[in-house]
Amino acid sequence: MIIVKLQGGLGNQMFQYALGRRLAQKNQTELKLDLSFYGDQAGVTPRQYELDIFKIKAASAEKKEVAKIIGPRPPRLIQKILNRLGISYNNKNYAREDSFDFAPAFLSLPDNTYLEGYFQSEKYFLDIRDEILADFSLLSGEEDKITDLSQKIASLNSISLHIRRGDYVSRPEASAFHGVCSLDYYRAAIKIIKDRVSKPHFFIFSDDPDWCRANFSNLEKVEFISGLNPAQDLILMSRCRHNIIANSSFSWWGAWLNQNAAPIIIAPQRWFNNQAINLEDRLPAAWLKI
């Protein structure tokens, strides 16, 4: 059994699942998801488990299954203190990510491993892309709700433009770490699209629709998408022919799941406020970084 700890929002959950899926397949064992993070979220942006809208191949891990692999865990505050001190409180079956860089050793981990981290690189699962694409397809009832809009997107030179604000603006610690993509970034990306794509039709996805309407209503062909759940938004983004993304894991997946021929995917060169953080493993080489 491989158990992966899920934490964060939908995009983060997808990264964590994808490595777990790759490792479970390699070991020919089952994958289970530790959802304990969603029971105690003090001090972080509140999130909820969201992968159950997809056709994933994993069940929720029971506490006894987690304990069997890594033993009992101390309270979260104690875990944080020990982590800062570099002290390991788990046994050899516990594998924790310690940087943003791709670590190939994770791909060689054995059965009966517990994973914790964010694992934000396609290098962890690119060789099972077809399986990941299938797993991250919507359940039929959820797919039915976006059929008309999906068909419209397919009929146009559609461009998804994703703007992440939310906690990147409202929470000081998130704002300080991530920052938000500037209007200059989006204007430059839109210009590139207009120079390369005939009659582009922009579909704007955001957690701040009022801000988007105030800044992008002047586009010749534009629609602001609202009223859907995050997974439906993400899938619609992936069905647009080209993508302009934000510095967001949710946005990343909207582009990575794009199966159109020769998509133009524009991503921000500045992913974090701390520009010393290595992004070599985060953004696929074919994406245009500006």
C-alpha cells in the first residue's frame, strides 16, 4: 500500500495524487489518501478534499492503516517544531519532500510507503500521462453540467485566462510568499496570443470575477466563467486551445491537461516572490515563460 497525505487545494491534491498513483503502479499495489489535513486547518487557508469529483483510483486511508506504516504521529504543532529543527519523528517508511526540486529518489520508493509533500513537477508522473488524464476526467454527472460550454470552447479559437487572487491578496503570509501576477504580465500574454492566434476568444476563470470584469471587459471576444465548481473550471480550462496561466498549481493543471494539438501555454516566469527558488522542474520546457 502507498499512502499519500493530501493537503492544500485542488491543484496541490492533484500533484500529490499523481505521484502516489505513479508509485502505486510501479509497486503494483493500492493507493490510499490520508485526508487528516482537512480536519484541522488552523493557521492555513481553509480547504476541502476535492478529488472525489474525478475518476481517481484511490480510497481514503483509515487511521489504523496510516499508523501501521508510520506509527503514531505527534500533534501538528509538535510536528512543525520538529520539522523546523530537522528532526525526523517517523520511521523509514515515511518519505517527506524537503525542497521544491524534483527528487528522483521518490520514484524508487518501495511498497508500504507514506508520502508527504507537494511534488510539483511533471517529472514525477509524465511517464503515466495517459493514466493521469483518465483519472482526472470528471464523473459523468459533473461532465453533463458543462457539455454546452465545452462544445462552445471546442468550436472557437479559445484561450483560457486564469487569474488567481483570493488568499494571494487577502492573507498577508500567502501574499508575501506567492504574490499575484501583474496586469502587465496578462497584457503581455494577451498580446502574444493576439499575434499568433486568429480571432482569439478569451474565457476568463478567476476567484475574483469583479476584479476581472473591471480589467478585461475591453477584450473584443471575452466571457467570464462563473457558477461552476473548481474541478469543472479546471477541466474547461484544459479544453481551451491555448492557456494563459497564473502562478497557481490549479492553473498549472488546467494547462497540463490540455490535449489540443500544439497548444500555446504562457506561464509567469516569476512564480514566487522569492526569485531564488528554482523553477526548472516546475514548468514544462515547452511552455512559454514571460
